Amino acid sequence: MSDGYRMNLTLFREIKRFITYRDILGRKTVMINLAGNVIAFLPFGILWPIVRDYKTNWFFTTLTAFALSLAAELLQLIFKIGSFDVDDLLLNTAGAVVGYLICAAVHRHRVKRKGTARGGNKKKKRP
């Protein structure tokens, strides 16, 4: 695009640039960009399974997070605000996956603990 709008369609280009020039850009800027994109979608990965009453799996959570991130990136492209960046798609989706894994681990722990509290893991005595 000749109007000065920037976009990145090469996977890992911006991630590499941020890491390579971290001393020039500042570590805080690098962390805000890279970790910020992951952290931004972490709540989605935690909340989506809860909203879906735990009737979703990692694949559909990942796919939904990717679609939501793609929609945000496309809005940036259409309205020429920010910049369309495939690295953001990757980092946002990774954040949702981490969130999902946290949610799944906590849910498994709660279900296991609830079952143990009710005596669910105890063997029944034979008559």
C-alpha cells in the first residue's frame, strides 16, 4: 500500500525484529508487544470454555481465538489503524491456548477434588 499503512504478512518477521533490536527499542517495549499480545488473549482462553459450559475442546477454542484475532487484525487493515500483523495472530492465538490450558487444568483439579470430597474415589465395601 502506498499510503504509508504498514502490514506484516511474513510469519515471525516482527517477532524477530523486536528480539533483534530489543536494546534499541527497549526491553519494556519488546515485552509490551510480545507478551502483551499473548496476555491479551489469555482471558479468552480461560473464559470461552466456561461460557460454553466446558463443552468445547482446545481445537475449537484455538480456532475461535484465531478467528477473533483475525477479525481484529482485519478491522485494523480496513480502517487503517494500527497494523495488520500475522505475528499478532500467532501470539494472540498462543495466549488463548495458554488460557485454555490453565482453565482445563483448574477444571480437572476442581472436578477431581469434588469427586474425592464426595467419596468418589473410595472403593465400595462388598456385602
